[in-house]
Amino acid sequence: MADAYRDAGVDIDAGEALVRRIAPMAKSTHRSEVLGGLGGFGGLFALGKSYDDPVLVSGADGVGTKLLLAERLGRFDTVGIDLVAMCVNDVLCSGAEPLFFLDYLATGKLNVEQAAAVVSGIAEGCRQAGCALIGGETAEMPGMYAPGRVDVAGFVVGCVERSNILSPERVEAGDILVGLPSTGLHSNGYSLARKLLVDIDMPDPGILDALMTPTAIYVDRVLPHMRSGDVHGAAHITGGGLTNNVPRMLPPGLGAVINSTSWQRPPLFERLQHAGGLSDAEMYRTFNMGIGMVLCVRPEAAERVATAVAGNIIGHVHVGQAVTFA
């Protein structure tokens, strides 16, 4: 039977095949609050009585030009983890537990294997974060995207008790900064990283592996200490690096001093700095430099929290402006 829509570039059968492939992946992220399954017009999640005074926290993000590297290498199995991590780590900075996640995948022509690899990573990221994958959308748009090109976006909803919301008002001078190690670049700075390390000449496999390592998800390590009151603030170190993200958790009149020798930078950052002849200031403003999240911790709990989250004490909050590096 003729299929005019397929002839125009949209394959409904391929879309249905993808749904069948990803249904078990979504089921693997199930939480008891999820009602129904995939296939409806909306995902249902019952908040129930787990919270006394719940506040919902939402976030959305993408993976950026790291997808171009994934495309070049034909490695799409980890970028879904990046997608979840970028979203859940953001809502975590408000003290929120990620509850459920939705994804959006757009492409010029649907490749079921490629899309299933992306969603398998999304499901893995959701399992790591403890949130349910309850829905999403796949859009096949010939003419909008070049053949083989794919883009993804993610959306998360979390919840926090109103009394536990982390905000700049909680942070005080004297609070200690605890840095959690990153797993590499995470999902930021790839336009520059590709220009310096990939576009001119394909680097060795070790560099490629380092560039494709997925973003760390910090929920399990950090959330208990947020709920206990030990953590006063948190910053997810994404675009803008330590220089621009740490101030987002500080109130007016307070700044941060960071000891740049208090942790070991992964070799990838040294390679990038050497390849581009970049100053330290530009590196700290572009990349996470080996620190994926920074916590503001009350001083008497700092050593204990740093040990529990496998982090390092990297500085402190003081009266001042912005971030300085010692």
C-alpha cells in the first residue's frame, strides 16, 4: 500500500517500532507513584502523602554540541545519561528529589537503533537519579534536520519540603565549600573542546573516551545531607564554569574564595588548556575544571559531608563579591 507520509519523509511504522523498543526501558525506571504506562497523551504521577508541604521544582536542558561528537563516533549510548544529569543536578540545587522525567528527541529521519540507544541512556540516567521516565516525544522532521542529525531535550519535575528549600538566604559567611568531582567535561564547553581536540585531527581513543564520559549524577550522594540541614546551598557547575555558577547560590554581599590546588584536575583539562593556549581565567569560566557540583556546608559538618559525598573542601564563603581563586 502506498504511504504518502513515508514518501514525504515521515515513517509512522518506525515511530511505533521505537515505542515498542523503549517501553521496557521506561518500565525499568518505575516508581510506585507512576500511574499507567507509555502510550497515553500525558504521564501520570501521584504525589501522594510523601511530603507535608510539597513544592514542585522543574528543570529543562539539553546535551548541546556533545551530540555532534556522538554522531561523529556513532556512540549514542551515553548522551541520554548526560541529558538526565543536566536536568536532575539542576533541580537538586534547590534541595529537590527528582520524581519524573520526560524527553524530546528530534531528527530528520528516524533511525530506530540510534534513537533506542539514546533512550537507553536516558533510562540509565533515570535509574541513577531514582526518577521515573514517564513519557516523551519523538519528532521526525525532514528538512528541519540534516540526515543523521539528532537533537534531544529533557524535562524533570522534583519535589522538596518547603522548609528544606535551598536558597541564597541560607548561605552565611564562613560556610565551607565542598566540591564534588566531575567525570570530565560533563556537557559543557564542547564547541571549544571539539575545535581544539577533534576538528583538526581525530585524537587518540583515550581522549575520545574522556570526551564521551557521561555527566555525573549527584542525587544519591547529596540529597540526604541537604535534608539533614548540613547543606545551605548548592551550585551545579555547567556553562560558565566555577566563575559564574558558584555566585548563583550566594546572597548579595557574599563571595567565595576557592583554593584551586585543593583538588586534582583531570588530564583532559590540561590538554585543552595547552591546545588552546587558554588562560586560567578562561578555563575556569568555560569548563568545570574537575568539579561538577559545589556545596555550601555549615563549618562543623564540612569534613563529614566531604567524606560522605567523596568530595574535597575547596574553599569558603566570605564577605565580598564574586569568586576569587587562591
